[in-house]
Amino acid sequence: MTAQPLPAWVFPPPGGFTPDDLDRIPALPPHTELIDGSLVFVGPQTAFHSLVTSLLERGLRASVPESLSVCREMTITINKGNRPEPDISILRAEAVSDEADETGYDAADVMLAVEVVSPESEGRDRERKPQLYAKAGIPHFWRIEKGDGRRPVVYVYELDPATGAYVPSGIHRDRLKLTVPFGIDIDLTEIDRM
């Protein structure tokens, strides 16, 4: 048996891939991200990941002001070597065109980035992506971990403008109730009934 040759686009160009490459390379797997000039392909999604993303998306859509928009699994251009895809992001509503034909958004339009940690992406979700989001000036970041059973634990961070790094502002287990970036009240135990 002989191995099939890899497509030419698998091999990075000198200097690495750029955000535009995600739009021009044909037949990229869904949810491909650009991290530090390299293409990152994600593994299969767990039921927990899908459930908690749906729960948070629904809760955010119920409370988001008209000036903001909730986006699920859309890439964010950080710089010439990084275009990660948060599980959920909140961005300025005017960033979404009337046609809604964008394939990603600029970091300057993003208010909140949310990452649900998966076993195959722990390092990226816990370390690299928060670093990138903070460096891009995204004011809020949430990291979601699996708690007991299927219950999520939401780690909430805010950007410290003096240091340019995220600082923890809360850990939420049964209820996610916040006043920033806007009034939010999500019953996290609802995941038990999903």
C-alpha cells in the first residue's frame, strides 16, 4: 500500500501562512485555525463541548444589547500570523454586514472571546489563545472547563490595560451572572436538561 501524496497547500510558505490563506486554500477542513503561522486542524467535538457552547450561545443571545452581536465559531484576525476561531465571540454589531458573508472578523471589533477547552486543544485554549486575544486588546475572555458530570465551570477574565494581560475576575459553576461586558444571567445547571 502506498501513501497518498499530501496536497501542496499542507506545506507552509516561507514565513508561514497568513490570515488570507484561510480564505484562499481550497478544501480546508472545517474550523481550521491559523496559530503562529501554522494551520491547526481541530479534532472531533465532544458532546460536552457542543452542549456548553449551545447553552452559552442561547444565554448570550437572550441578553446581548443591540449594539453587539453573538457569533459562533468564526475566526478573528489578530495579526499576520494568527487567525484563531473562538467557540463564541461577541462583537460590535456593525462588524456584521447586511449580507453576513464575512468569513471572519477583526480583533478590534471583538468585545469577548470564549473558548471551551477540549482535550486535544488544552494548551491552545488555556495558554496561547488567551495570550493572542489579550495582545490584540480584546477586553474580555472566558475559558470553559468541564466540571462535575457535564456541568461547566466558567473562568472569567478581564484585560488589565496597564499590563496588557488578562486578570481573573471570577469562577462560575451553577450560575453565570455578570454586569460586564453587559448584563448576563445564565443558569449553567440547565445543561443537565439538554
